[in-house]
Amino acid sequence: MTYYQHESAIVDDGARIGSGSRIWHFAHVCAGARIGNGVSLGQNVFIGNRVVIGDDCKIQNNVSVYDNVTLERGVFCGPSMVFTNVYNPRALIERKEEYKDTLIREGATLGANCTIVCGVTIGRYAFVGAGAVVTREVPDYALVVGVPARQVGWVSEFGEQLALPLSGDARIRCQHTHSLYVLQGSRLQKQDGDNDGLH
């Protein structure tokens, strides 16, 4: 075994778990799950069968990752945040064939107690504030808060808010990493290289 599993955790036969991952107290990983390297599953985490979790993700206590959810590399899931996979669930109606795909892109943060309604994509390095309810797509690097979640700003890959308007043409450097971020319209991108004339 190339990963750590607490004695109280359950990993069903068939689950694929990468090297250096850690599965803590009372977690349950279903047989079809695919978990990358260096992943941390906190206490009381549930991972469904049709779930893919990329390398270096951190899933904090009391999070259930249900079927049809994919987390790319380096996603942070805060304590007790919620995924769904059916838009209109009923106890008396079987809807397993209606599961909607949810994709959380690389480096995104899902704050404590937030809810991600199924069928959306959360962009790269986006930041969902604690307690937010996400019902639609979230752009790369966007900061969203509230119920329903709305965009209130932009964040760097370092996780700090950037002093930029929500739309327009602007550029700014992250004060921590000095990486350059360029806003064009309502799309923010990190600029590769240093030939940008901004110092």
C-alpha cells in the first residue's frame, strides 16, 4: 500500500488510490473511485463510485463527493461543503440516469459550507466563499459569494484578491508572486513570461 488509511476508514475493493494519499477517520471510498497522488481525505469523507479526484486535492471533514463529480489537480474542498448530482431529487422517483456532471477545475477553492448545485463548472483557481450556493458556471480566477453566488472580484493563484474591476481592460501583478494577470472584457488570464512592460 502506497497510501495511508486510518483503521476506521473503509476503502472498497477496486478503488484506485495514488501514492502518498491519506485517508482519515471514518472515511469511505467506493470501489469505482479514482483518486490521485498526494490527496488528503478528512474525517467522515465519502467518495462515490463515479468520482475522479486529481493529484494534491484536499477534502476537509464531512464532505461527500457524489457520482459524476470530477476534481482536477489541487482542488480544496472546505469543511462540510456540499456537492449534488441530481437537480430535482425525489425519494419516490429513481433518477440515477439523470445525474449531471460537475467539474471543478485545477486549483479552485470551495469554501466551508458552500453548496455546488450539479451540472456546473468551477473555473481554474476560482474561489467560492464560505456558505455560497453556486447555481451557474464560475469563470477562472473569479471570487463568488452569497446565495445564489455572484461574482464580487478576482483572485490570484496564490489565493489573494486582486484589485481589478469585474470587467474591462486592466492588468495587475500579484503582490506575493509578482505574476501578471491580464483582464480582457470579463475574462482574466495569468500572463506567461515577463515581457509585459509592467514592473
